[in-house]
Amino acid sequence: MPIEAAYDLLERSLIYHRGRPVGTAAACNDSVVAANYKECFVRDFVPSALAFLTSGRHEIVRNFLETVMELSGHQQVMQGHKRSMGLMPASFHVVVEGDKEEVITDFGDRAIGRVTPVDSALWWMILLRAYVVASGDSAFAARDDVQRCISNILDLYLRERFESSPTLLVPDAAFMIDRRMAVYGYPLEIQTLYYGMLLAAHELLIDNESNAKLISDLAALSDALLDHLQHYYWIDRQRFNQMHRFESEQFGRDVVNKLNVYPESIPGWMDGWLDARSGFFVGNVGPGRIDFRFFAQGNLLSILFGIASGDQAQSIMNLYLTRWDALVGEMPMKILYPAMVGEQWRFSTGSDPKNVPYSYHNGGNWPVLLWPFVMAAVGVGRMELAEQALDITMRRLKKDNWPEYYDGRLGDLIGRRSNFHQVWSATGLIIAHEVMEHPDSRALLDSALIKGHARDDK
Ligand code: GLC
């Protein structure tokens, strides 16, 4: 049975520190291709955590939250710079020598390309809130060290820099897509996680006099961010038509085309891509720039975190229905669509052979994305789509030995450089299966994940 095998893999992946399980390895293959897949990645642990929460193993999630909290701010500091206490590592692992154990971190200082894990602390806060709701252990969040950690994260992420919008400005490769992929600036996935983090922090901070200003700032920031995403990121037929006829070079406050996006920059594939019932949040927005690519994780988290209104969530699901082959194909889910090809691939990825068109981050299919898809689809009543995606995965993933990703326009090929026994591929399936088969787990996950309230009249 695929599900039993998935739980087995999850069990084998546990990483121990001082005798306690504190995380899960990214992959459990003895001959793992990349050395760091034996480490526990913060983002990869999220679906492990959700699986543990549905099976009542809360303590593992708590151990993980504590471990990462203790590691935060332990990065190397460049000469002349100050330490950001709110930065959390991309990954960690435990080295045992005799009776000594050492936790080794990667804050991007060892990672390929030296990428910064902006998403780690965002996920940590969202997971902390999920843990508290699922376990009822609100005393943990109220502890002084945990409250301090929340404040440190907010201090880093809310720091004033060169803001011109409520969105969070990040370098390339700051999240799940952790290689150069033209995802610098204001990528959707980071914005959705940022929104989730703001809401979670708002709930978790103790409501006392010294937090009062921060708590009201958090509410204002999340409202402004939601408005911004609704206004600048959402696209459907109507909005697309407006962009198609955009006037440019408009100066001043009350103009329509504020970011000076030239209609000429609209890529050819957008012509006919959206039918009258479909829509989605675009991948990135900045001065003179709309990245029209469809990013699965950002769109699915928009539904889960309540950034998409009810109507918008249906429009995203309609897009999945009409573009099923392109966005799901033979293995859920395409990470982004369409792939960058030719000169665009050369310039935007630095000729990255791992990210050739329709492979890996550049339009590969990632089984881990099944969990947000199934949760989002079920949450908005699109059971048939959830069933279909789960069905494909159940038939194939275990047989293929839990690949990390698939290649090809249809996702029909096992990824050329893919790891096997990839843990988040298995936990993605576990969660999707739990949501479909067990109403209790569905209800638990639904309440554990933070949710805002976009209105349909937005
Ligand atoms: C790759 C992925 C990243 C993931 C890591 C471990 O670096 O791009 O998203 O966290 O592998 O699975």
C-alpha cells in the first residue's frame, strides 16, 4: 500500500538530537545525489509536521520548533554587519562524534549558490500556530523564549528598508525555488507566506501593553498586503483586457498603470490562456514588470491562507480544470508554467543545466505540491479535482520510488537528476490522503493552517 510505505519512509527519515526526534531528512536514499539531502530542511519539514499533527505526534513538531528556534540567529555574520536574530536556517543536521552531538546549520553559507532562506522563519511562525491549534499547547507559544523568537522574526521581516509597496522584497532563490530562476523581487510564494506569517504572529503575540503597537501594526500590514495582492497580482479576463490596453508613461498619484507595465511585455502564451471563468495570481510584480508565469505553490497558498476570495479560488480551480495537462499532467503538480526556454533560460538561470525547460524548478512536476492542491480543492468544494490528482499520485509515486520531481511538459518522466525516497513527496501524499479519507484530519488541518478573509467584493 502506498500510504503505509509513505509512513515507513517518514519514520526512517527521523533525525534525533539528545535522544529526541527533532526533524526529518529531506531524502532517505543511501546513495543520495546531493550531500545535503540528509539534512532537515525547514520547508521540507512542514508537510512532515502536518502528518505528525494528524497522527497525534505533536511532540516531534514541538521539538522541531524548539530546535530551529535555538538555531535562529546563529548564522555567520559578515564583517561590518550586525546579527539578525530573526533569521532561521534553510536546513540543519546532527553530527555525532563519540558521545558528543553537534547541530550543523546552513543559513545559505553552505548552500549551492549561497541563497538566503527567507521562507524558513515564515514557515516556522505558520507552523508554530498550527502546532498550538492542533495540540492545544498555548503555554508553549507563551513561553518567554518563544515570544522573544517571534519578536526577533518580526524585527527582521518588518524592518524598514527601501519599501515602495507592502510586499516583501527578496533576492533570487529565497524559497522553495532555491536556484536562480528570475524569482527575485516580489515573488508570489514569499508574499503568501509573509501574509500567513503576519496573521499567525498577530494571534501568537501575547496581548499586553508592550505588544499593543506591534499587534495593531500587524493588522494594518496584513490588510495592506492583501489589498496589494488583490490589486496588482490577480489576473482574470477582465483585468487582462485592461492590461492589454494599458496606457504607459503615466506620471502622478492617481494613474491606472502605476507600475508602468508596457502591454508589449505580455508574453505570447498568455493569448488565449485564460477563459472567461479562469484567473490566477501572477508570479511577481515590480516596477515595469509583471511575471505572468503561473506558480502553483503561491496560488494554492493564496487559497489556503484566504488571500483569494471565494470567487477567485473557484477561478484558480477552473484554470486547473481547463489546463489540466499543462498544470497537472501525469504527475501533480507543475511547479510553474510555462518553462523558460532558449535565450530567456540562458540569461535568467545562468544556463543552469538542472533547470532546463520542463525540468526541476523550470516547469518540472513536484509531488509535494499535491498536499496544498488537495487541501485547497477540497476546501472550496472541488472534490473531483482533488480525487483525480490523488488518484494519479497513488498509482505512481511509490512504484517510482518517491522521486523528488518529474520532467517533461506532462510530467511523465522521472526527473533526470531527481533524488529518490524524497520525504516530502511521501508526506505530500500522506496529507492529501488524510484530507480525502479522514474528515477528522481534514478538520484539524483546516483549523491548524492560518486563514485570513479576502472578500468577494474585492
Ligand atoms: C532542493 C529544493 C528545495 C528543497 C531541497 C530539499 O534544494 O529546491 O526546495 O527544500 O531541495 O528537498
